[in-house]
Amino acid sequence: MLHAGLLYDFSVDVVPALRKLKPKAHIEMFQAIDCTIVNPVFMLSFLGPVILLPTGVFLTRGEPGFGLLLAATIVQIVGSNAVTVAGHLPLNAELMKVDTAQLSEAKAEKIRTKFQGPSSRWVWLHTVRTLSSTAALALVLAALAA
């Protein structure tokens, strides 16, 4: 599950790196990432589990790993994909509207802290979707071993 790795990497590499930038640069870099990440390769890793996991569930009904694969499907689609669509995309869209040319560093810091501070909604939702994708991956591996 490429999605779990991408989200994990974003948590441990990208967000900490962004926090090392000055506030305006942080916002500008996140805006650049948000524009770039929606591409065919990313969409394959994001939508792949939404298509492949239910297909796997259908094909393995009655098999030993069926329940685990069903659980993986629910955890992935609800805990990661739905959280992204319902939670992250609106927050990202809000940040995309910020015109950094019109911001002081102090105002940019307030926006950055609200958006991606350690206790922000964005970070909380990102943690939920990262853990969900990781749990789904573990469930898929368990299903394969069953």
C-alpha cells in the first residue's frame, strides 16, 4: 500500500522540514506541494486501494483472510480516503487561498500554526489517516498470511 508509505513519509519528513522554513515560505511550499501532488501517479496510490481492496474482498469471500481483508478495506476507505476528502481537502483549499505576498511574517505564523501546528486539526487528521493506512496495510498482510 503505497498510500501508507506516502502518508508516513509526509509525517516524518515533509511536515518537519516545512516547520524549519520561515512562515511565509512554509505556506508557499505547502501550496506548491498541494498543486503538485495531484498527479496520475499519486492518484493511482490514493484511489488504488478504493478499487483493489473491495475487489479483493469480493474475490476472497469464504476464504480464511476474508474478514481481515474486509476490515482493511473499511479502515483504509473510511480512515484514510474519506478523511482526506472530507477533512484535508477543505483545509488545503483554505490554505491555497492565502496570498503570501500580502502577509507579514507574524500573520503567516498565525496561519501556519492554525493550519499545521502540532495540535492543529490538519495534523490530527493527518495522523488519523496515516495510522489508518498503516493499520490497513497490516490487516492486508495478515489476510495474506491467513
